[in-house]
Amino acid sequence: MTATILDGKTVSAALQDDIAKRVDAFTAKSGVTPCLAAVLVGEDPASQVYVRNKERACQKVGMTSQLFRRPDDISQADLLQLVEQLNHDDNVSGILVQLPLPKHLDASQVLDAIDPRKDVDCFHPSNVGLLSQGRPNFLPCTPHGVVQILKHFNLPTAGKNVVILGRSDIVGKPLALMLMQRTSETCGADYANATVTVAHSRTPNLKELTQQADILVAAIGVAKFVTADMVKPGAVVVDVGINRTDDGLCGDVDYDALLEVAGAVTPVPGGVGRLTVTMLLENTLKAAMIQTSES
């Protein structure tokens, strides 16, 4: 068996083309150009790369972007003041605070301070609550990217046994919430209605559990953690991890070994990461539409 490669570049390109058309139509009708404001604290190299990629993506689909760089010794009060300034800026549609923040800052307090209508990362408690009830304003970017990849390659989740490795607020928890709903807001009922198990560091007999998965999502943050003997033959494996090693970037699964076992697998890089930025653009457009309708 040779696994199908779930190429995120192809999916991202198709979705960005569609977003660009909708941005153009929205701007022509409303006179408003969606704008993403990114806040970057400190000099973390990976964070700078991520923010630069988001700026380029905005430009590609016809959105504008603003970047607010702040030193890593910024105070909590000054950072909150910046967020409040962006909340009241009518030219800003969405606000992104790039994580991680320096340790002396309270990230939860900063994220909670973002206007929920501009919370395009979907981290605000109000948006997480709406997501849990199946009526989201925004879908969290990385989990939404996972679902879009599955849809593009016609790999439905309805009635399937999905195992998610990792219980983070960014991926594991929100993805579980999305897949348990009766329908997906953007992809329909075939890409919801799953039986979902969320596994983590305290889960016993992990290999027995993952071997039962029709769809296995690895978001555990450990390089090549998922080995071939943990995967049911023919299963779909979605690798959300990205780890920097001496040999370069790799995901949370042993990709080369899984090619001979899995039915389909995402590469790293070139998989889910491409979709995360694209779904951020989707949320920024939606935020602009919400704010325009309320004005």
C-alpha cells in the first residue's frame, strides 16, 4: 500500500482563489477592504516567519494588513492598551496576537481583551462557547484547515472513528467540538457527525486506541511520535505537528514509514500549515462582513 499524499498547497491555492473573488465582490459592494492587524511581541524567529506569511497571504487575496511590532519587554498594560486601540479602529477587521508571548505576559488576558467580532483566531471565550453550541461566528483556523483538507480529498468524517492526539486549546479541543457537531458550517454534514476520542499524555493503552482510528489526527507536539505500528492499515492520518530537529522540519508522525501503511497522510511541511493561514483569511473576510452589517 502506498498512501495518498494530502497536499495542503493544492487545497490552500483553491480556497485562496475563492476568497480573493469574494473579497473583491465584498469590497466593490461595501467600499470596505478587509484588514488584518497582527501584533508581534519580541524577536522569535518562527513567529516572524508566520507573521510574514500572513502579510503575503493578505496581499494575495486583496486584503490589507498592519503589523504592530513591540519589544519583548513590553508591559501587560501597554499590550492591553494596544489591543484596545485596535478594537476601536474601524479600519481593522481582524486582530491577531502572535503566540507565544514572552513569559511575563498573561496571554489569556490579552486574548480575552480582543473584541469577539475581531477575534479571527477564535480564541475568545465567547467564540469558543458559540463553537461548542454549533453556532460559531468563526471557525478556529487550524482545525478548520484539517476539515477542508478532508473535504477536498473526499474523506468524510460522518460515522467514522476519529482519534485526536492532543488536547490543546488551539487544535485538539476545538477540532473535537467541530467533528462532533451535526453539520459543518462550511463543509456540510459529511464532515461532522464523527465519533471522537481525544487522547493525551495520561491516556493508557494509546497504541490500541490509535489502531482503531479510521482517521487519526496527530497534534501532540512530539517529533515522529506516531509510528507505523500505531496506525490501522488504510487509515487517514492528518499530521498537525511541526517540529524543528537537527534533520530539519518534521511532523508528529513518522511520515516515510506511514506511507506504506496509511491510506492517506498529510506531509510536513506542505500540509495543514498551509491551510491555517488560509482559514485566517476566511475569518478576516467574515469579520469584515459582520462589522459592516452592524454599522
